[in-house]
Amino acid sequence: MDAPVHVAPVPPREPTTDVTPRFRARIFRFDPATDATPRFDAVEVPCEPHMRVLDVLDHAVEECGLSIGYRYFCGIKRCGMCGVNVNGKAVLACWEAATPDMVIEPLGNMPVIRDLIVDRSAFEQATVDLEPRLVRKTPYTSFPEVYTHRDVAATFPLMNCIECYVCSSTCPAVPGPHPGAHGREGQRGFVGPGTLVQIAKVALHPKDELDRSGMLENASIDHCMSCYRCEQVCPVGIPIVSHAIMPLRGLAAKGPAGKARFPLDFADNVRTHVDIHSGSLFVKAKGWVRALASVPLVLRMLMRGKTRLFSRPSARAKREVNALFKAAGS
């Protein structure tokens, strides 16, 4: 009699699990022509080495079937077309590294055309209105003309600008989605740091002879708060405030209408009072009519020690301040 054959029980097969790391992205979707409100579509993509945000968007369209509207051209941080907000920060999609959890939205301060595509035309028109061309009246001394590094040092870093307007999209002084629009007094809203970089390239050139002071004071350049957000997000690291906005403020302060004289008024106030005398500065900058309307506010400031009627600088402080102004050539 044959012995019974013992068959060992086969353990149940454990279900296979995909352990491939994945990125999860929530992507802003909105078409003003058909959608009442924006929404977010979620997508998961496999994690690949050196993956960028643009790769995530490409995968969402090509592999997941989402018809997302987004813009890019070069893919190497040169064309400036792929600006988006990722987790609240304005970046270039082609250069920003993908992270495990992302919220991808359009840039701010610009109307949405569709999804991640924004309308940059207001910034571009503001740039054109400020004459972004070098205008010279003096004949050429030679051809080609010879320049030293010192001649072009002020504008040299600005040449790296790729006109992405990422800086302008984060600027708190830009008046919403229509930068450059004219206000009630006919003065246009702040045109944004991106436009001012384009203008500074030519306005600060040693051979440019076009008087842009009137154009610049109407561009509300004095609305800049020097918060440096533009420099924090600039993809190519341009020192926008120190190399573009501050020098242009000096040109705007000489404008014929006196709309941007605050830097000069501020300097005169320091020269006269050593430290800031807020009352006289307000009167000089805003005029007596607005000053009289603000008398209740001034009284509260006096009571709380926030301002004073008279300044009493020491002789030493006056000498030191005068020496600083003399060294600065003003």
C-alpha cells in the first residue's frame, strides 16, 4: 500500500504593493470662459531623480489625461515663461525641484487666462510706455565705443533679467491684476519691479540721454516699500532694489510734477533735523491742506510720544550728519 503523499500547505500570496515613491500635486484649474469658480485637481506621479515642477505638469497632461493650461518654452531658465506659484512661492516651473506634496497655482497680480496661464500684457505695456530703449543725442566717439567695467557696473547685473515678471507677481505694491492702470488723479499705479528692471537697463546707461523723470514719477515708483520680496523670488538673483529701483527713484524725484519727491524731502528733513521730524516731513510731502485735516492724528501722536513739535539735535550730531551728506556728494 502506497503511503499517502503529504502536500505542504501553500501559504497565501501577499498582495503586491507598489513602493515607488510618488509626488502628489494639487493643480489650480479655472477657465473664466466656462467656470464659475476655480477648483483644484489632484494628481500623483512617480518620483524620478531631479524631477522639476514642469515634469509633474507634463506627466499630468501626458499620462493622467488632464487638460491643464500652462506655459513654457525653453525649459532651462532662459525664456521666463513658466512662472507659477508652488506652495505659495513664485518660481519657475522648469527650475523648481518637485516635492512630495505641492499646491501649484498661477502667479499673482495678473488675470488668469486659463489654469496656470496668466495675462502679462499689463506689465509688458507698462514697460513699453516707459520707453525701454537707449536714446542718445551725442555723436559716437568711435565705433565700437570703448566702455570700462566701471561705466556699466550699475546696469551689468540687470542684464541677467529674463523678463519672467515673477518679481512683480509677488510685489505687495502692485495694484492687483491690472498693474499700471491710471488712478483717480491720473497717476498710474505702480508698474512693478519687473518693469523697472527693464527700464533701468537703459535709463542708467552712461550714454542714455532721454529724460524719463516725468514718466517715472507717473509710474508711482514711490509706492515701492523696499520690502525686498522681489529679490527673494528672482530666479536669477538680481539685486532689484539697490541696482534698479533706488537709482530710478532718484530720477523720478526730479520729475516736473513733483509726485515722487519724497526721497528728496526725506533727505532734507534729515539734513535739517538730524533725525526724522515726522510733522514737518508730512507737511512738506503732503501739503498744508492734508496736514490740517490730520490735526487729530497729530495730537494723538504727540500725546503718545510718536512725534514732537521741535527738534533739538546736538552740535556733534549735526556735524556728523553734514559730513555724511558731504561724503555722499549732496
